[in-house]
Amino acid sequence: MKIISKIYIALIMVFLYAPILVMVLFSFNSSPSTSVFEGFSLHWYTELFSNSTVLTALGNTLILAFSSALFATVIGSSAAVGIFSYKRRWTKSAIMSVTNIPMMNPDIVTGISMMLLFVFFGKMLAMRNSLSFFTLLIAHVTFNIPYVILSVMPKLGQLDRHLSEAALDLGCTPFKAFFKVILPSISSGIVIGFIMSFTLSLDDFVISYFTTGLDFQTLPLLIYSMTKRRVTPDMYALSTLMFLTILILLILFNFAQSRANRKKAKT
């Protein structure tokens, strides 16, 4: 049984990471072929950094992902603390069920409904362009908030309630007790929520397609427009760099978290 389980895990890892490894390999291909590796070259990385359209779209995507993740983390963390403070279990359960709906809802339904909402308010306010960067930002913050709440809630469940009460007894105000006691205890959940929000926003296409304006193009939208012609290999290079960046961030976060856990165990 151990051999079968190892083979099963190996197959899963192959299916998960083989496409990424192929993409990384062909990002160093000296030719534009997507089936034959003709030699090692950094040509497509050079092409990438000389392509102003791609770099502009990448900059737009990073600005959007960081901004939406930041807003979603602040709002979602505050919402998680508020939900957790409810004493009635049925109230907490009902709010969490409503919070989970955006995650279960198909992206195309969310995208179309938000587009209709933005267009409705745009017409009502006599705006010339109903869709813009700000409507796209609101849409991304909206679908990121539930993921932040789900990341923070387990950390709040692990929190010792007596710690905040002790801080209040020692003279801390509720505001100060939150930042001195509760926030450090749930910081790992907040960071995980931020990273999840950042990567989800970085990757989103469907909701962005329906809620963005004509003057703001993200990388997924640019790549989609390329598929109507042909995706050039410099996209492999860009995807490889993005994958490595996220991988390094996750490794650093896991290292920092394990180090913090070791320090906590010693104390």
C-alpha cells in the first residue's frame, strides 16, 4: 500500500507541475517553436523587456493586484473580527454562509452582475464612462474579501479570549488591546489572505473582462487578445518570472512562519 500511495502522489505531482516545467523549459528555447526545443537562449526574455505593451499591462496588473489585495485584507480582516465577536452561533453561521456565496458563484455571473450595477450607477450619475480602473478595483476587492475572511477566521478561533481581557484589565483600551494582542496573533492569517487576494487578482480574467474600462488593460486580458492570433514565446518568459516570484514569496513566508513558531515553542 505504501508503494501505491507513493506512485499516486508522484502522478499527482507530475500532472500538477509538468505543464509548468514545460513552460519554463520553452521560455529558454532559441526558436519560436512550441513543440521542438532547438537550443538554450535568453532571447525571449530580452524580447519581453523590450515589449512596451506587455510591460504596461504587467504594471497595470501589479497595481491592481496590490491595491485590491490591500483593501480586501483590511476590510476582510475587520469583517472577520466582527463576525467572530458575535455570540449567537446561528447569526455567525448565517453571516458566514452569505460571505461564502461570492466564492461559490460562477465568475461569469459575478462579472455580468457587477457590470450591470456599474453601468446602472454610471447612467444614473450621467458619467461618460461607466467602467474604469475604479470599477475594476471594486470588483476585485469584492471577490477577494471572502478569501481573507476565511484565512483570518481560523486564527481567531485559535486565539485565547483571556489574552484580550487581560490586556483590558491591565489598562489597555479596546483599540490598543486589538493592536497589541489580537492583531499579532492573527497576523499569519492576514498575510495568507493578502497573498491569496494578490494571486487571485493577478490571475483573474472573467470578472476583469466585464468590469474594466477601455483605457485599462490587465495582463490576462492582453494574453486573451493574443490568443486570437498567436501567443508569442515571450509570454512563456513572463509567466515563468511570475511563477518564480510567487514561489519565492511563499517559501519566504513559510520560512518566516516556521521560525516564528519555533520561537513561540521555546517561550
